[in-house]
Amino acid sequence: MALDPETFDQLRDNVRRFVRERLVPHEAAVDEANEIPAAVIEEMRGLGLYGLTIPPEFGGLGLNSAEEVQIAFELGWTSPAFRSAFGTNVGIGSQGIVLDGTDAQRQHYLPRLASGEITSSFALTEPDSGSDAGALRTSARHDGDDYVINGTKRFITNAPRAGLFTLMARTNADEKGARGVSAFLVEAPRPGLSIGKPDRKMGQHGSLTADVVFADCRVPASALLGGVEGQGFKTAMKVLDRGRLHIAAVASGVAERLIHDSTRYAIERQQFGKPIGEFQLVQAMLADSRTESYAARTMIMDAARRRDACEDVTEDIACCKLFASEMVGRVADRAVQIHGGSGYIADHGIERFYRDVRLFRLYEGTSEIQRIIIARSMIKRASA
Ligand code: COS
């Protein structure tokens, strides 16, 4: 369901102003402290950012995909860590419940996720199961009215803040692949669930990831997402489809910021008696970045609109995630080059974005996984 155009424009303007006036000034401090100030988180709650995609009947704004990606473009104007604070509630931590939850699960959790009262996390990756998500080993054994969970999840975004995990675990030990996997809604804290120390990452400081360890952790049978076993992998894949489109849009937003900063610098910085923007080799870098960013935005808007029209866009979303995440890496590299020595020095913020954007090519499916999804789908279509 879409907002009326006037309300949506107002939301987008508010988010744009918030990002540029409130978040941008905190970028360097958040990178340094690896922490987002509590007051900023509170403002995000107030703006409704935690509930962007949660249906209005559960207290969210219910943005469709075309609206969501336009907001994500705006969010990309600043350090991606800010978006991560509420990004799991918008995407991978809520959409499993929206898509496949029971009515009771939706009613119980979605309002609290939409308001930001609780932060959610998506626990799929394990020490020995990353790209091969269907090989996960965390087990959930039925025991009376409960399930007993054992295993370790790795690199889990927002784990240290999370009050709710969408956990993928194997309920059928005899089924080694994707069909043996079920999804659970695990509330935290609880006995048997512990969170590791936050990971020390290359970039995106302020976005916290950690191990989540389950040791005979008991959850009631009602925690089984949708009340059906064996559907967890499919739920995860559907959730990642929407998540990957969102990440592609954020990556494009960061590209726009880097292009803006690079263009300003090219106008202001003088060498050989004139602004470096007058040199054609610098112009070429600006033009290449602009062209690639425009291409990414266009394909993301197209995939989003077609997703809203209920077309199967898994392949197209993988194209968007692949192209946008690789594109912003090239744009960040050119931004460092245009800024010269200043691009390498922390004071100017360009090296921070250079580190931050590297993650876009890894999380929610590596570039290699996106290529596999695209090529498999092409071959399936051509063979049909
Ligand atoms: N939507 C709905 N269902 C999907 C789907 C999607 N996008 N993708 C796959 N499925 C279904 C398949 O249709 C299949 O169903 P059936 O068993 O009924 O045929 C089932 O899920 C298994 O799919 P598939 O055989 O393609 O699984 P694979 O083990 O080959 O894995 C990839 C597929 C590689 C694409 C998957 O493991 C993946 O996305 N890996 C990356 C994980 C990831 O992104 N991790 C990041 C961490 S989360 S931040």
C-alpha cells in the first residue's frame, strides 16, 4: 500500500533534513566511538524510521518498495551505521513476521518493532555456514511444548541491542539442506542465549555485530515462525530479496554523497593555478561516477516498482545489489583519488566512507552469490 504522494513527499523531506542536519555532524564521532548517541536513536524512533515498512495496522508507515528505496537513497547520504540501528526493524528483522508470521505473532511483535521499543536481529550466518546458508547447523529440537536450541550464529547485526531474533535453525536433523530449516522468533534476554563481544570491523563503526550463542536455550513452540516447520530457509530468502533491494538503494545514496563531496572538492581545490575540476582527467572520474550512480538508481526504481506490481524480481534485485554495491566501491575509490592525500586522511571523512562501503559487497549476500542467483535464474528461464 502506498502513501498519498503529499504525505510521502513530506516524509522524504523530513528524512532528508534529519540526515543532513542531525546525522551528518555526528559521523566522525560515531566512527571514533563505535556508538550512536542515545539521543539520536531516540530521534530516529520519533521520526518513525523503525516502522518504515511495517503495515499501518501494526503502527508502521507501510511503505511499498518504491517508497522504501527512495527513503533508503536519502539514508545513504550519511554513514551507513545510522541506518543499521533501525535497518533490521525495517528489513531482515521484521519482514519474516510480516510475510510468514501468524496473526498472533504479527500482533505481538510488529507494533513493538514499528515503534522501536525493541530492536530486531536476523540470525542466519554461522561460523561454518555463510554463503551456503542452507548448510546451517544450529539445531532446534522439539521437547514437549518447547524447542531446545543449540548452536552459534556469527556477524549478527544489532545482536548486542536486540530484543528479538529471527533465528534460522535446523528442526530436521535428517534433512541436511534448506528443507530441514525452520525460523523462530526468539526473545532476548533469556536463559541459554548469550551475546559475544561486538566485532571489531573495518568500517561501519557504530553498527554493532556479534556472535549469538545458544546453549540449551528453550523457547516455546509458539516461537516457530508461521507455526510450520521446514519453511525457514524460504522465509529467509524472501526476506533477503527485499533486504538486498534496500541495501542497493543505501549504497546508491552513499555514492551520491561521495559524488557531491568530490564535486565540491574539485571546485574548491586549486592546483596549477586553477580548480582541479577544470582538468579533464578529474572530470572523467566525476562523470563516470555520476553515470554509474544514475544507472544504479534507475534499475533500483524499476525493480522496486515491479516488485510492488507483484512481479517475481528476485533476479533483478540480485542485479541491483550486485551493481550498486560494486558501483559504490568504484565511486569511493575515485573519491579518494580526487581528494588526493586528503582522501586518505581521516579528517576529511572520505577514507571512512571508503571503509564503510566495502561491506555492501559482502553482507546480505556477497557479489558472488548475487551472480549465482542471476545466472541460475537466467538458465532456468531459458530452459523452461
Ligand atoms: N524466494 C523464495 N524462495 C526461494 C528463494 C527466494 N528468493 N530463493 C530460493 N528459494 C527456495 C527455492 O525455491 C528452494 O525451494 P524448493 O526446495 O521448494 O525447491 C529452496 O528455497 C532452496 O533454494 P536453493 O536450492 O536455490 O538453495 P541453495 O542452497 O542452492 O542456496 C543461495 C541458494 C546460494 C542463493 C542462498 O543460500 C543464499 O542466498 N546464500 C547467501 C546467504 C546470505 O545472503 N547471507 C547473508 C547473511 S544474512 S545478512
